[in-house]
Amino acid sequence: MADVRSATAPTQFLAVNDDRYAYRRFGGGRGHPLLFLQHFTGTLDNWDPAVTDALAREREVILFDNAGVGRSSGRVPAKVAGMAQHALAFLDGLGVATCDVLGFSLGGMVALQMAQDRPSIFRRMILVGTAPRGGEDIMHLEKPGLARHFADPKLVGYAILTKIFFAPTQSSQAAGEAFIERLMQLAQRREDRDPPSGPEVAAAQIAAFREWERFTGERFADLKSIRHSTLVVNGVHDEMIPVSNSYRLVENLPNAVLLVYPDSGHGSLFQFHESFVRHASAFLSSDSRFAPF
Amino acid sequence: MADVRSATAPTQFLAVNDDRYAYRRFGGGRGHPLLFLQHFTGTLDNWDPAVTDALAREREVILFDNAGVGRSSGRVPAKVAGMAQHALAFLDGLGVATCDVLGFSLGGMVALQMAQDRPSIFRRMILVGTAPRGGEDIMHLEKPGLARHFADPKLVGYAILTKIFFAPTQSSQAAGEAFIERLMQLAQRREDRDPPSGPEVAAAQIAAFREWERFTGERFADLKSIRHSTLVVNGVHDEMIPVSNSYRLVENLPNAVLLVYPDSGHGSLFQFHESFVRHASAFLSSDSRFAPF
């Protein structure tokens, strides 16, 4: 059934040199394959099926555990550049020379680095809730607005996600609860699941965020050479990676459209999943050399 | 013919109290009527038929000369508030209790003021290349980047629009030339045209921009009460009204989606008219209480 693909697609493993990468691949259609690059501590089991399965109706989607995450071998690199190298090695091993990409949060940074390291790897890019190198206020979990949620003993399991991925309005919180419900349904898959990420994954990824905030030379100048058609998406009240980072992306990427959602935070793509899938599909279906769709 | 409506729709005149308003009304379909509010010095003859006629396929569109512009009577008010009063009087005279609105540049400011003065007048709003009260760097034609075009004797007739409405790239300039060509075709309509705006129109509208830059109390707080579903659109390299004004709009309007186009200036809706019409149509066709479409 098309709408339970996330729940049934088997995890596959690919050996490349001394590494082993866990991934899931499902869906199909006339579109180019779409690589999903995941957020902070997220595994194969953290993608919202309302997004992955809907996009899988017109193309093959590839969910991927980067090194040290889920059931992929190795350690999490402490720099985005190392994660980009692993993702490129994975695609090479899979025999994918060019694909589209949806990078969310940390995954968007990895996508930007990959596009710079090897421009031919991507045709079109979707970057959600992410930041350019040299961006501001990237995933500072220690700031009061976020720390209070991490310190709240009542927020067990997925519950914290309604606080850190959604805005503090009734409508956004309701969307957050619907999102959690979809993840819970997915969790009824009892076998073949990834282990949740532990503190060592979090620590290395946080180190990568800190390194990504640093820049040398002219700030954001590195973006000007990334000419891919790009769709940048952000929730206007994103506390984890503020929307100003998406402003800087489209001001410096030469060929990027920006879509900002109201009443939403870091998880805007999950809150407005129907709208997001409609826009993402229209964007990915375009063959224009310009990003507008 | 559907695609020459702008070229053939007769100008009509509506008397309200001592004022006479010029307008054109054409198209039809299941959508709500869509009021077009025009930019600095623009008349009924300055709307791009690629936008008006395409949107007229699914709804009635109403092009409107505000007081003192084109063949409307009276003087141009020196404040946006005065323009909003005239537009409301016009709609009252026409018997339109609620409509959708597309406000471009100055027209977007008038739309915001109308929404505040009488919320019931609009169902959904599209605001392109505009700014909230208290916005920054609004139409400072004296700044070097713009003044050099106004001082250039080679830029006669419509030619200046390619410079001030489009970005200084080959692709944007080519789009600018196509836009001018569409306006020239429209100008083959030899009768029933508006006179071009003179310096007194420009002076009063510039005064209105200066007044609109001023604010009292908490900056942008007035936007929080405008709860209409709103689509905000801007070109990323807009020199006339910088894109930061659109950022402030969606950060403070509670229910507004932002769409930013790359490689474009003030006239982004004309440069990417196919994409703009597609998004505007989808947005206007939605009956959701949320802006995302």
C-alpha cells in the first residue's frame, strides 16, 4: 500500500570500504531519486511518513543513516564536511551519480557541503530549516527557550518534539500532536528499527554545528558558486535554526526560491505537510534551469 | 479572447459623492473578485496582462485608479490612509462587500491600511514588493542605485522599468524586455487610455511613502491584528523596497506565507509571471483559514 511504505520498507545495508551504511529505498515514478538527509539525532525512523510516503508516489526516495547514526557503522564525524564525505561515498556505492536531495536541518548543511564538494551529485535541492556556513544561532540547545524543554521531566519520548519542532500556539501544537501520532504509528513496526541516538551522537553533531557557525573570508561567499535550483523552506518562528538563516541562503544562493510558513517552528514541513509536499513535488517536477516553479 | 482582456476591457467610471473613479472589470469564474492596487505612478495601463489576464480566467478582476491617478478625479492623497479611504469608498460604490486583493508596492501598503480600517473588506490578500508601516528604505529614488537610472537620458518611455523593476543580470534584463514588450502591445490600444502620471502624482505618492516609514509605539505591532490569510511575494534583489520589508511582514502578520524569487527585483511577479500566477491562483482558490496552500 502506497501510504504505509515507511512502515514496511526493509532496511538495507551497503558496504563501502570499511563502512556499512543503513538505508531504506522505496517508491517510484518518473521523478529523479530523492535523497533524504536527516536532522540532529534523527534516524531512519524519524521521518514523517506524511512527507516521505507522499513524495515517494512520484519518485524513488532514499532514507539514509549517516556514519555512526542508527545502524550505520563508524563514528559521527565532528564536522559537516565529514558527513558530506560519507553521504557521497554512500551514493557512489549505490551507483547513484545524480539525484535530488531534501536536507532538513543538519541534513541541509550536509547537502550544501556535498553540492560544493561535487556539484554534479545533485540536480535540485530542497533545504528545510537549515543554515549556511557562518549562519547564526544554530542549534543552541543551551539557550533558555530550548533548554527548559530538555529539562522538563514531563516531556518523555516523542513529546519533546511538539515543543521544539512546533510553535507555542494552539494550532501549531495540534499539528505537533498529529505529527507525533504519525511517528507512533510508524513505531508499531516492531522489528527492523534503528536504535535511538545516544549522547555521543548528539555531542558530535553539536560539535559539527559549532564548526559550521565559523567562517573565514567573506561571509556567505561560498554560496554564490552553488548554482543548483534550490527550494529553501522555513517556519517563521523556528527557535532551533532561526529563519534569518534561510534569508541569508536565498540572498546568496544565485538560484533559490524561499518559502516561509507562518505559525510554525523547526518542523514546518511536518505541520503543513500537504502544502509542503505540493510545493516540493511541483519544484522537483520542473525541468527549468530556474528555481521558480 | 481570454488573453486580450486587458487590451479590450472598457474603462468604466463610478461616481461616489463628489469623486469619480476610473476602473476596468473583466474576467469571471468561481473565484472571488480580485482588486488590483497599483504601484507608484502606475495607471490602469501599467498592469502586466500576463498577470491580470491569467488571473482573470478564474475570477473577476478589478483594476482601479485611485484618486488623482489616471482618469480618476481629485488629488492624490499625501498619506496611504487617504488612499485607503478612497479605495473603500470605491468598493462601497461598486457594491463589493468583500473581495480578494493584490497590492503591488504602494498598492500593498494601501491594502494593509484597508485591512486594518475595515477587516471585512478582504478575504485573502496578496502583497507583492511592499512594506509595513515603519518599514525601511521605501522608495528612496534619490539613492545612487536608483537615481542613476532616472538621470539616464537613454532610458526613454518604458525602458527605465527594465532597470528599476529587474535585477542587473542577463536573465532578469531579458525578462524585463519581455515585460516591456507586453506593455507595448497593450499600448496598441489607441483609445480609452489613461494619461501617464505627472510630477504632482509622484510628489504626493513620495510624501505618502515618507509618512508610511514613520511609526509610533511598538514597531510592526499593528500587523498582529491583521489575521487575513496573506501571501507575501518579493524579488530578492529589490532595490526600490528591499526584501527585508517582506521579512518583517511575515514575522509579524500572524497568517502570512512568504515567497521570495531569486535573480529578480521589484517586478518579480512580472519576471516569473507563470510561477506567480500559479501560486497566486492556488492561494486564492484555497478556502482554508490558514494561509499555506
